[in-house]
Amino acid sequence: MTRAGLVLSLLALVTASIVVRAAYLQLVHKDFLQEQGDERFLRVVEVPAHRGMIVDRNGEPLAVSSPVDSIWAEPKAFLEQHARWPQLAAALGMTAADLEKKLAPDIERQSVNEKPRQFVYLRRHLAPDEARRVLQLDIPGVYAQREYRRYYPDAEVTSHLLGFTDIDDVGQEGLEKTFDTQLRGIPGQKRVIKDRLGRIVEDVENIQSPQPGRKLTLSIDRRLQYQSYRALKAAVMEHNAKAGSAVIVDVKTGEILAMVDQPAGNPNNRADLKSDLLRNRAVTDAYEPGSTVKAFTIAMALESGKWAPASLVDTRGPLRIGRYRVRDVHNYGTLDVTHIISKSSNIGTTKIALSLPAERLWKVFKDIGFGALTGLGLIGEQPGVLRHFNKWGGEIGHANHSFGYGFSVNMLQLAQAYTVLAADGVRRPLTILKRQEPLDPALERRVLPAKVTQQVRAMLEQAVTSQGTGAKADVPGYRVAGKTGTVHKSIGGRYAKNRYFSLFAGMVPASDPRLVMVIIVDEPKGGAYYGGTVAAPVFGRTMGGVLRILNVTPDDMPTMKIAGADQSVVRTAP
């Protein structure tokens, strides 16, 4: 054989050997190769993106996403480490039985020669240092995955408004759900090389960078939220009440500065979350507003020109309307219109309302926002019920509507209505987001004459004096205008004899209103139930701190007695 033939024979033999080896590997030994390939290959992994922050109007954080690690396992590898399960369980704060329960489906699959799952969570949302200690155990098949957990610095103080996210950081209630699309981040992707233990050994390339969620800046002032919450909680506890709500609105801009509820839950502890503790009652619950709407009945009467603040009305009662009776708490005799408000006379209000068509009162209620959603888009908001005046049921229905029975509103609607009185008859759209630009005048609408609302404000000031029902809403140094309300609760279609809502709606400083606040306390117990006794003090306690925080100049300088001194001093504005 020639040298050339020998070389060709060797080459043919080598080629044949390669072909045989390749056939063997592909056809006979493919399971081994597949397993090795699975352990050493290029993968595309997700890069998590954190949820956007929620901050108050001053940039203070109300909801933030903190980095956490979730521990997961590849069952096939982890099932072979049964002897180390107790060690891992202890590090995870679990028991070996807990781990076995999580892996039960994979154990069953293995027993019937089926492949286990490729992924199972063992523990979600561990602090990074805790996860690091777990990984240091170096147990095959156990890994960590970076995620984010929502944290609420003010806990229960903002829980009803903000809502919460689930374990996957998706909004479930409140503003977290309303603005979920804006807040949710878009995960990125990168290509990596992993070793046989599933650990990333090399970043190959960035495919798509993660996009964090957008920041949400609320109109809420965290300081005012706390002041309101503290005062409301104290009142609910003092009177052993079932629940309570309060709202503060900026008259000039329509921004909601505080919205609080009781009782409350802590969204940072999901184990104790109950829907009743997170319901935003200020918008989800509708109530008959009672005497708080007498201000609008009087505004309607003044606008008609038929009535003036000094007009007199005989309020002796009871007032008979068909087979029904309208009564006052006391027999006030003859009152002028101003004192009908300050004394909260049902009879006086009814006589004024019945002197004018029901349609006029219905139109005022519609114009100030009753019976319609506020437009904020808050989850679960109820529009309340305001039937057409033709369905009021005659004079008694007309009378009932004039002093706040026969229809329902939520607290946000009542606050919006009082901003109309405070803003000289102009209705401005409310917002839960901070206004970055001045409000467009085209969005404002006049619904009452300025002169009329100024006259009503003067009457409401009389209601917050020692001679009125709202004296306990007084704020030293400031003129306050407001109205109390005490409403029998409707249970099963009948008014309960001893179950009440206590309300107060007011504005301050009355000379040039800056803020409106409404309060409702549900079922106060222990004897006190009048709005002036239960709800009005919440206004006084809250606004005393709020006006100082906002540095609002006092507009009333009463003579104040210094404790332990024999002389009086006049408090002056700073």
C-alpha cells in the first residue's frame, strides 16, 4: 500500500469513528447529554422592576417597595437532600413537615416515575440578609430570587386610602389598585450562563432594562392625615363607636388633604388584613346627611329672594304634615332664619322648604354634587341616592329632604358640597393627586350666588358659638363656620330608636375659608350621640393643629385667660 493510500485509510477510519461516536451519543447516551446540557446552558432571566413610590404632596413617602429575596427550589435536585430538610426548615422559620407539604406534588410524581416540577417557592419575601444565610447552607437545588415587597411607613393611618398590594406586588385595593397600571414596573431581561446548580456564573448581555413604575404624588398632606386620624380615633374610642370617617379639602384648589377612617388595619402585616379594616368608608358608605344639609336648604331659600337672614318663622310644634309630625328637640318659638340654622330647627327648615317648589331644592342638591360620583375614580365609591323630586312622596318627602332624610351621600360628596359654600358658590372638581398647575377656570362652575353663600357662612358661624349646636368645633384664634347633624340609622327599612350617625361639616377660617372638613361617627354609645357632642370636637382638635402646621393667619383674637394669673392678655397674630 502506498503512503497516500495509508493516509486515506487512516482518515477514513477516524471519520468512521467520529460518526459512530456521534451516533452513539445522539441515540444511546442522549439522556445523559440532555441532563448535562440542562445544567450548563445559556438562559434568559427576568430582571425585576420595583413599583413606583406613592408620596404625599411634600414628597414624603407613603408607600415604597423594598428589595426582598424569595427562596425557591428545583424539586428534582432538592428531593435528594432529604436529610438536610430540617436544617433548611429552621433557617426558613418553618418545619420539615411544612417543606414536605410544599413538595408533596413532586414526591408523588417521583413515586410514579414522572418528572417533578422545575420550580416551587419555599418562602416568599425574606430580608436579603436572611436569604443570604439560607444560601450559605449551600443545599443543592435551593436558590434565591430577587423581588420587591410593598411597605407603608404610616401603616394604619393611610391604609384605607392607599389600600395594599398582593405578594406579587399587584394593587388589590385603594389607590394601589386605582393606579396599578401607572405604579407597576416593567421587568427587564438579560441573558446569562448558569452552572449545574442553577447559579448565574456570567452575565452575557442585557436584553431589556427594567423600567421602574412611575411615582404617584398625592394631594394628601401626611401631617394633616395624622392629625385627622388621631382625633378621629380618639373620638371613636371615647364613644365606643362602631366606625368613623373624616375628610379635609383645600377650598382654593379642590385637593383632598386628608382622608381617614376607623377602625383600621396595618397593611404591612398581611396576616391580619381584613376587608372591613381596609374599606375606605369615606367613599364606599353612603349615609343620610341629616341637619348638615340645612345650610343648602337655606341657601336655596335666600337665592329665591323670598327669604332673608332676618325673616321670622314660628317654629312651635309639632308641625303636622298629613299623618306625619315634624318635631324639634326644644320649643324655640319664633326664630329668624339665622337662628333656624344655629338652633338646627327642623320645623323652621321645613316651613321654609315647603314655601318653595321641591324642584328648587332638588336642583341645588344636584348642582352641589349629591347623587353623582365625585369623579376621583376611587375603588368602591358609592354615588348615594338622590331621587327625582317627583318621587319624593309629596310634602313629607319634601320636608324630609330639607333636613337631610330620604336621600344619602358619602362623606366626600358632603365635603365637596361644603367647599361650594366656602368658595362663594363655585364648585371645583376634587382631586386626590397634587395639582402641579393652577386649576383651569374652565373646570369651575358657579352653582350658587356669592352673596347667598356669604350669608349662609355667617349663619354657620352662629352655629359654632355657645348659643349654637356646634360650639365644641371652636378653634381658638379662628372663626369657624359649620353645622352639626344627628341622624337615626335606618335598619331593615325602619329608623332605629337608639342608633345614630353623628356628623359635623365645617370650614375655617370663616372670614376667608381655606379648609373644609367633614366628620361622621357611626353608632356612638354611652349616652352621647349628638353631632355637636361627638363629631364637632373632632373638627376642633384636628384644625387646631392643622392651621398651625399650614401657618394660616388667625382671624379671631379672643381674650385668653392665663392659667394661674389674675390678668387677661389678648393673643395677637404672629
